[in-house]
Amino acid sequence: MSSLKRYTCCTVWIIVMAAFAAVGCVGAWAQETTGSISGTVTDSSGAVVKGATVYLTNTDRGQNVRMLTTNNNGSYTARSLPLGTYTVKVTAPASRRSR
């Protein structure tokens, strides 16, 4: 094999490998390492419950992760949670419990 042909072959091989490496790195950056949980709290009649306390527990780690309060629409969102399995516990505000 001539030295020019060998040089061209090696150069093409290096460029192809560099392209594969670059594409592989981009894919690794795009993977999510966190998640989110959101929902709406309603009572037995279907009315939204504002001011309810929402507790999120990561059952994989046995760790209480977040405590949230529902907004005026009864909604809550927890972002940037470590990946895992969660339980969600809701406590109604004191004004709703007395009814």
C-alpha cells in the first residue's frame, strides 16, 4: 500500500471515529437524571383543594424528599426529583377537615 493511500485511509478512519465519539457524547448529555411529579388534589365531590399539603417520599431510598402546598387550582408540581419510586401523601388544610 502506498504511503499516500495509507495516510488517506488513516485520516478517514480518524475522522469517522471522531464523528462517532462526538455523537456519543451528545447523546450522553441529553439523558435526564431527574424527574418531576405533578397533580391536582380534589375532594370526594371533585372540588379542588387549595392549601393541601403534599408529601413526596422516595421509597427506593426511604427518604422524605419534598413537602409542597397546592395552589388555588389545587395543583402541585415537584421538579428536579432524583429518579426513583415515590409515594404521595396528601393532608387537607385544617379548614377542610372541620367540615
